[in-house]
Amino acid sequence: MRNGRGRPGHPELHPAGRCLDHVKWLVKWFALGTVLDPFMGGGTTLEACKAAGLPAIGIDIEERWCDMAARRVAQFSLGLAV
């Protein structure tokens, strides 16, 4: 999925995967700060933001895609001061 669309039926590839190079280009030219991806899917946008050094927030209704995206970008949780 990293450089193309996922294959339907494959458990590790999102069926609507996006080309990482294209998303990196979009992030480079249009991201002005923290990027919010409310339909994160496999995490291509998060990976592009990580490569660009930009903060990003990803949300998805399917837990399996959230897990996959977290593994993809080696995401970790930050403690928030309350």
C-alpha cells in the first residue's frame, strides 16, 4: 500500500490506500500546521506528515486501521498536562 492502492481482501492493505508520494506532495504544498485526517485509513497522510516533520492527528472508525497506522508511523502517546 505504501506506493499504491491496497488490494481488496488483503487484511494489511486498506482498500482505499493512497500513493505516499502524492500525499507527501500535498502535505509539502498545502499543510500550514497540524494536519487533521478524520478518515485516516491506513495512515498515508500521517506518514507523509511525519516525513515532513509536521504534527498530525488521525481518526478512523475502524480500530484495525488505527492499529495499522500507529504501527506504520511508530506512533507513541504523549502525556497531556491537565
